[in-house]
Amino acid sequence: MSAISDSAVIARRNLIRMGRIPEMIIFGLFQPIMFVVLFTYVFGGSIQVGSSNSTQAYREFLMAGIFAQTVTFATAGAGAGIADDMHKGLIDRFRSLPMARGAVLTGRTIADLVQTALTLVVLAVVAVIVGWRTHENFGKVLAGFGLLLLFGYAFSWIGALIGLSVRTPEAATSGGLIWLFPLTFISNAFVDANLMPSFLRHIAEWNPFSAVVQACRELFGNLPPGFKTPDAWPMQHPVWASLIWSVVIIAVFRTLAVRKYRRATG
């Protein structure tokens, strides 16, 4: 209970800081909104998904990928925030307090999760404005967004480990993004993985990012007409695959991050 209380205090501290620097949230919204607009209106009529070339079919196919990309790209911000706290010596001040060591990281990741949720709400409104629609009941749609937040929370622990492993916030931002681009683009987020070369298709089908995207498309009812689901197990059971990947990532990277934090502040 003490660790939970300490984590809540740290989370509150980070949320207050975000509120006092609103440009952190505003600038974080620009990239996903630009992706929505660009892919919808520039590429929408020229990319085939399933048996359809229509802009509407691609728009609905695309949005799950944009949502998933948004929650994973928050990794860079999480890493930069922790690196900034380390660089300014704030973590050293926390060391002098009678608090759980892991609470600093847990509180930070919870605050990042709240920011990610707010970003998803705004992005969903923009998606509806440009024509995105869901075709399943409210419970499934809500489950889709819950799965996205769980996956984003898992990736925030990767960001925490990166932030603790570098010397400056700038390095954390670069280190948090450089591996995310191949992860998100060698996937089914923007194009049908069935159209990829064989070796890339297998990578995309077993990519944890692809599992989350496929799960959201099913939960949102956004699979296009004539779409052939790949035979790989994560694509056939994307919800379970997404849950398994998220739990494994949290278990592994939280352990590594807390261990790194203890060594860095020991």
C-alpha cells in the first residue's frame, strides 16, 4: 500500500507538470493528426486493402494503425522525461525521501498513460471528423481503446529503460524513436501485410504492433471487404496475442527498468 501511495504522489506530480506546460500535450497531438490527414487524403485512394480501393475503406483500415502508432510513439516522451529528471538531479532528491524505489518509475508511467488517453480522445474526434466510423457495439470499441492503452503502458516501460540508460533527454528522444519506425512500418498498420514480400510479411505478422492493430480492427469492425486474415497465430487470435505481448513487455522491461534505476541511484 505504501508503494501504491508513493506511485500516486509521483503520478500527480507529473500530471501537474504537464498541466503547467500545455505545449507538451499540444505538440504531441500534431504528428498523429498530420498522419491521419496525409494518409487519408493523399494516399487513401491509391492503396488497396482487401478487395476495395475506396477512400472510406482505407480510412477505416488506417485508423487502428494510427491509434497504435500514437500510443507507441509516446515511448520517446516517457524516456525523455525520465532522462530530464535524472539530468536535473531530481531523482537524487527522491532518493533522500522514505519512499519505494520503484514508485518514481511507476508514477511516471501512469502519468504518461493519462496523457496518452487524452491524446487518443482528441485523435478519435479528429478521425470521426474526417469520416472514420466503427461498426461494432460500444463494449467492443471500448475494449479496443483499452487494449491500445495497455499496449502504450507496456511501451512506456521501454521508454523508462531508455531514459535511464542515456545521459541527456535529447539522446532519450532519439533512442526512443529510432527503433519505433521499423517496428511500426514493417507491420500491417498502413498497408495490407499480404502484399509484402515473403520475408517482410512473416516479420509483420509476428510483430506485436501488428497484433494490436489487427485486434483493434476487429473490435472496431474496420476490416475491409474481401480482406484475407493471414494464417499466422497472432493474426488469427490478435486480442489474445496483444494481451500476451503487453504482459510480457511490462514484466520484462519493468524489471529491467527498476533494476537500472536502483543501480543508477545506488
